[in-house]
Amino acid sequence: MSAELNAHNLLLLILLVKQKQLSSYALNIYTFNSQACEPMFRNTRALIEIYSTVVNFAAYVFLQQAEKLSLLNDIKYKQLHNQTVDKLIYSVHYKHRNDQQSLSTQIQNEIDQIYVE
């Protein structure tokens, strides 16, 4: 699914986030297209058995794989943020090692500074 934004919709999104009626994640405009979903599809395909030649699978199987992927991402997130995980260590690419303020926090800070008449 993809969506087209115009200036009116973008202003409405900003106002709703500023009024705390929407989460700041609503401003992640780059996620409004299907290309953001491609890594998830690729990762769910990677979780299928190595000897399987199946490229396409049913929605039920996809949802099962997505749930497994979600659990793995949750473990990885907890480990990266020093929360309790029982001895699972994920290797982290050097580009992802920097401890920066999260994008949603930065966006929320910028939105809070916007003055709307």
C-alpha cells in the first residue's frame, strides 16, 4: 500500500502529532510506501528452512515468520538497550553501533518547538 501526501495532509499530520492525537511515528513519511516493507519480506523469507525451494508462501506462513522475526528483533532491541536478555549476543554492524537519540524522539522535540497560530 502506498499513499500520496500533499501539503494539507502533511500539515494535518503535524497538527495531530503536536496535539498528541497521533504518535510521532505518523511523521515517518518514508514508511508510507511499499519499499519499506521489502526488508521485512526478505527477512521472513530468510527464516524459511535452508533446503526449501519455496519463494512464495501463504499469508498464514508469512504471519508466523513475521511473529518469529518480531521476537528476534525484540531480543536484539533489549540487548542493545541493556535490558535483561539471557546470554544471547547479536553481532552489530559498525554502522549501527552509534548510540544516537532515536528518530522519533528527535521528531517529537522538533514538533514541540513548532508554533501554530
